[in-house]
Amino acid sequence: MAIFPIVIVMALYVSSIPIAFALIAAALAYFTFGDVGSPPDLILQTFITSASSFPLLAVPFFIMVGEIMNFSGISASLMKMADVLTGHMKGGLAQVNVVLSTMMGGISGSANADAAMQSKILVPEMEKRGYSAAFSTAITAASSSIAPVIPPGINLIIYALIAQVSVARMFIGGYMPGILMAIALMVTVHIIAVRRGYKPVRDKMSPPGEIFKQLKHSIWALLLPFGIILGIRFGVFTPTEAGAIAVVFCTVVGVFFYKELRWHHFPIIMRNTVYATSAVILIIVAASIFGRYLSWERIPFLLTRSLMGFAAEPWMMLIVINIFLLAMGMFLEGGAVLIIVAPLLVPVVTAMGVHPVHFGLILIVNIMIGGITPPFGSMMFTTCSITGVPISDFIKEVYPFIIALVIVLIVITYVPGLAMFLPNLL
Amino acid sequence: GSSEVADDDYKLVLRLSHVFNPAEQLSKSMDLVAERIYERTDGAIEIQTFPQAQLPAYKEGVEQVVRGANFISVEDPSFIGDYVPDMKALYAPMMYESFEEYTTLTQTDLVQDMIARAEESGIKILTLDYIYGFRNIITREPVRSPADLTGKQIRVPGTDLYINTLNNMGAIANPLPWGETLSAVQQGVVDGLEGSEFTNIGNRVYETGATHVGLSRHILGTCGVYINIDVWNGIPEQYRVIIEEEFLKGAVEGTQILSDNHAAVVAELESHGVQFHEVDGAAFRARLAPMYVETAGMTPGIFEAVFAELDAMRQ
Amino acid sequence: MKKTLTTILFNTEEIVSAAFLSVTVSVVILNVVMRYVFRSGIFWVEEVATTAFIWSVFVGAAAVYKRKMHIGIDLITKLFPESIRKIIVIVIDLMMIAINGYVCYLSVFMIQANRLKTTPVLNIPAMYVNLSITVGFGLIMLHAIYFLYKDVKYLITGDAAAAPPVAATTKLDS
Ligand code: NA
Ligand code: NA
């Protein structure tokens, strides 16, 4: 078994070569210098085949949706809605922070976009009202992990492709874990707020009239997630097409209802979409090419066999895998972990009787926790670099949230009925 | 070819790639053949099998073979059509009425000549005789004639053979990715799909409400086993004999198992409420006439020659 | 006028990539509309949408590299002093030239080998798809050569103005 490509990836990655190019270089080195028995240029076919997948198109569509939301007034409208609903609670703005991420999750799928936006909008507001910068940054990073778990989400789609399960079932399956994450974070916020005496934003609960008024304004933004799920459920469009429809919907809402979207926003929206899409898809392509090396050497097969010898029972296997993933998530980017690890682990756990949809939900919640865990959590980097909070201060504030999310992870892992209840209805 | 005598430490690893999932008969056949070859050659020839397109498959897989990789590609004969265009005549729609018609045809001089011509493109065809079943029309409403299919949206794989076949048969071919197919059928995005009874039962297609199967037998799913000619000639004679024997034996056994299983699968599908209907084959075949026309690179009259062989069998 | 032209030239990759992505979005939406208005989808949508997407991704990847926005960890710039860092970035530039140059070289080989192949639905020569690799990775190599030139100049002259923008390493949107 040739393992030199794995060494090459690690070496290039820590030398600041972008992960996509590290993966490509390692695979090309294998197909050029390894004992492969196949001409190296043939591996290039994989660049094309891995990217020419129709369901993958949902990725740029939902990235574009996220961009449009920020310019169309949809994000702002959702923020006001969250404020009206939770502003009276102890630690009001911190609760707003969590609820906003949950609602945003129903439309877009990017934790980093969510983290970046709320670091810019919410954290300064929280600081004004007496929250420490580190706490504000920590709850922003932690709650951004909800957005990709609530459907739609790029990771849900990518996992569905890898595990060959239906995107619609992964989408439906994301609700319960996402909502549990939100509840766990809100409870944690409440405990901290009581201890530290954080004040609510508003004196008492918003009167029904005000909630109704805000609901009327935010209804267009709130309708979108329902439209997406209903549209897929009743066969109006496929999950991929739902992304394209959402682009149109957000544009229409931004232009005609909130009247904030302007012509000059479109070049910025397209540019940002192109950057995010190309960066994400290039990693997917590179990981597929690296995956060719893995399968050529039968590494998934060998790993499966040894893991099965290591943990004979599914519950033990899930402990081993969860610890393994949390460890990987601390050092690697979540999306990269998903793409590299899922093809290896899905056959292992399904052979032991774990449902692939259930495992996908465990996997995605797990890697989102990795995104807020030092030393390499991506949402930690995003929020800290925008708010200027030192990583050491961030760590002191984020650990209660990590514990809360790990509890959710354990519940989802060992109460399959909770995660699988909704997908089983489909 | 060379006829070097094998020395004791001769060892060759060949990677065999196909697209079937491990539960399917074709997967099991390949694993069994590989195992028998390994035993009979005392480990000199190790064929590692890779299911579900884990390694390059379809055109990519055949390309590995053509380019001289230590690789065995298991694909339908239409992929060899890129190199020997006449092969496409074996994979036109509604050619065969039984498995035997196909396996008899592959033994004729007509097809043996195509197999010989493939070697000039670097492809040694070990056998063409692996069969994975007829594809039929699976719909909500019964389909017995082209009129029944008119205006119906049928999901097909995204290649021109399937698109043209279903369009000519009267349907509106709708190429959808397999992952989106079942929900599309269930929710009425399309009116049905086409596939074998094994696909039907394996994916519980009948649960989507598409419970009628029109026995159009429009495509016979078949596979050949391909290896690079130079790689092949580099293998000592004694092992080549074993490899060829075992792949042939595997095909014959596999087809027998498939036939036996098919009856059971049909019975089980019927127990789930699936109804089977014979179709007006002549009417469909008449509509498919445009597909029995030679395209660029094919020998003029090749379709007639194939039909002549088939007619001879049917007398 | 001159400024506009420079802006357009500097953003060529972004514009080309965005144009291809617009094609992808448009044909997918068109297909949904056709299916509901005319009860008939368009058979070539999948192939056109994915082909335009491939071009968008590979040309876009060059734009992302130009802006130094590809995802990685920035360990080197944190661990070493400025003097050593200057040399390391040159080594990284050289590696990027080698990796992308090799992909580019292999893609020419692939196009040669595939000159008879056509796409499955529209039967367009495969070259029109495969060329996206040559163009995308070729552009990345050219940017890497330019970064190398700047970094070497910075090493020799110490002129900070000659240094390319500091790697703004972003993280994968997940
Ligand atoms: Na938040
Ligand atoms: Na989401």
C-alpha cells in the first residue's frame, strides 16, 4: 500500500499550499511515480467527471442565494424578526444571534457567510449593550454552525451525493438536529446570561400586534424555506432546481417587495458567487482526484476491514468515529473532512446497520463543531478576524457552547429515532 | 502473441472496474471469477474488483484499456462502438427477444469479426456474454402500444441511445440523475421510468405508484470484458487460457442464475401489486426504424446482416 | 476610459466565469419553466448546464488564485521571521508553477488522446469541455509566474511596493 501521497498532502498543506492544490499534486505524483500501471494523463478525466454532476449545481445556486439575501433586505428583515421574538429574553441579543442563524439557515447554507455577516452586524451591537467582545464573537461563531445543518445546505447535498442517498431526505433530516442545536445554545446562553446578569434588549415580550406587523414584513423571507421544501415534496422541482428557483425568488423579493436590490449589486453578487463557488468546487474536484488514488490502492476497503475489527458493535463504532472526526475537525476544514472521510466511512457504518441518512446527520453536526474548535476552526477564524478578538480569549468563551453542541451530537448519535423521524416520513 | 513460459515468481495485478453495486449478480460473478483465477494460477494473476465505478468506468474505463493500463473494463458493447462502430448495431433497441438470441449472435462470424477488429484498436474482448437483463417500461398507467406512451414523460439515463429510443417509441424522454428519479416518479414530475425487474425490486420502484410494467424489452443489458491487447499478450499463455475460460464460465453461470432469479423477482413484484403487460412489439419496432440506420463509420448493411442472423435463429 | 479598460482586463476571469455561471442558472430555470408550461423538459439542459459550470469553476479558480483566496492554512507566515518567509514564498510559487504547469501539460495530452470523443447528449467534441482544464490551470500557472517575479524582486530589492498582496487566506464556506 503506497502511502506517500498522504505524506505529500500533509507536507504541502502545512507549507501553505492551498488544500486543493496539495490534493491534486499528491494524486498526480501517485499516478506519475507510483506503481500504478496506468498513464498519468488519464486521471485528468476525473477533473471533468467529478465536476459535471447535475446535483452539484445546487452549490453555486445556494451560494448565490446567500449573496442576494445580503443585498435584498432579506437578511435585515430576518434580523428584525429574530429581535421581536427573543429580544425580551435574558441575554436578548445573544438569543437573537442564535435565532437569526437558525432562520438564515432555512435559506442559505453557509456557516462562514452567516458568521461573517453577524460578526459585522450583531457583534458591534452586542458590545454597545455591554456584552464582551469575546462572548459576542463566541456565540456568533457557535450559532453559525446551525445554518448548514438546517436545510438547504451545501454539506447536506454533498453528503447525499457521496452516500448516494436522496437529497430530499437529507434536507428533511437536517431540521431536527438543527433545531436541537439552536435549543442547546439558547439554554447555554440563558444560563450564562443569568449568571452574569446580561439584560434583555426590550423590557417585556413584544405585543402580538408588533409580532404580527413584523411577521407581515418578514413573511416573504420566511416563505422561502417552506416554498423550497414544499416544492421538492410535491414534485414541482428537484432539489437542484430548487436552488435556481430560490435565486429567482430572492431577486424578485429584493426588487419588488423590499425594494433594496439594485442593478449595481449584481456584479458584486456574481463576483462573490464565482469566488466562493470556484474555491469550494475546486476542493471537491481535487478530493475526487485524491479519492481515485485512495480507491486505486483499495484504502477504503482496507480501512473498512480494520475499523470493523477494531469496534465490533455499531455503538462502539460510532464512538470511535465521532472521536476520530472531532479530532480531524480540529485540524482540517469541515467541508474537506466531509469530502475526504465520508466515502471511507459510509460503507463501514452501513455494513454495520447504521442508516446512511442518520450517519450523514451525525457527520455534519460533528464537522460543524470542528469549525468552532481550536486550533483550525474555520468559523473561529472568520469571526475572530472580523471582530479582532484574540483566539485565546475566544477559547475561554466558546467552550460552554462546544459542550452544549457535543451533547446534541451524542443525543443525535444514540437516539436514531430523533434524527430519522422526519426522513422516514418521506 | 508471445508464448513466454511463466517463471515461478510471475505476478500481475489487474484492476477490474464496473458500475454495478455489490448486491447485483454481475458484481458477484466478477468477484467469483477473480477468485477462481487467483486460485487456478496460484496467485500469479490477481484481479482486484472495484464495483460501483470506484475506479474509472464507462468511456473512462475503456480508455484505460485502450491506453495500455493493467486494467479490465466491464462495460456494455456500445462503449466499444467508439472504436469499432459496427458494435453499435448490437446495442440498438428491441433487437433481441431472449437472452439466447444474444449469446448465439455473439458466436457468429459476423460478431467474431468485430471482436477481431477491436484488437486493432488495442482492445482484447474476453467475452461479450455477461447479461443483466431486459429493460422495460415502468409506469403508472399500463403501456401496451406506442399510443399508450404518447405524451408520457419517461425518465432515462442521460445518453443519446436512451433518449432517442424512448422518443422514437412515442414517449418524451426525460434524462434525470438516478438519485432524483424515484422522488420524481412518486411526485409526478415524470410519468415513469424504464429499467429491469431487478432495478424495480432493488429500489422498490413499485412504491412510487408506478406499478405497471410494459414488457417492451427495449434494451437488453449486456456487458463485455475488455483488456488491453499488449497487456494480454504479455501474460504467459497458460494463464491466458485460464483467464479466458473462467470469464466465459462466469458469464454462462451468471446468465443462468439471472434467469432463475428473474422468475422469483417477477413473482415477488406481483405480490406487491405490480402488473405485467405484453406489448405490441411490431408496432414499437416499426417506430424504432430510424435507429436501425448505419451512422458514420459503420459498415453499410450491418443492421440487415444482424437481423438476418436473428431471423435465421427464429425460424 | 483607460481605467475602465484596465478594470475589465484585470477582471476578465471573473467576467468569463460569471458569464458561464449565468448560462448554468438560466438553462436550469428555463427547464423548469418549459416543463410546466409546455409539459416537456429540454433534453440538453443537463449537459449544457454542467459544461458551462465546469468552465465557470476552472476559470473562476484562476481568479480566486489571482486574489490569493484559495483555502489553506497560513502556518508558514506565522511561524517564521520575515527574512526566511521571503524565501519560503518563492519556493511555494515554484511549487505552484510546477503543479499547475504539469496539469496543463497533461491536459494537452488528454485532448490529443480524446480528439475522437464526443459528449454523450449533444455530440460536441470533448475538446470543448476538456480545454477548460488547460485554460484554467494555465492561467493559474501564469499568475504563479507573476507572483514569483514579484517575490524575487522583493527578495532582491527589499522594495515592499514590489511585494504581491499578502495572502488573504480564506476558509471554505461550509
Ligand atoms: Na448567529
Ligand atoms: Na441551511
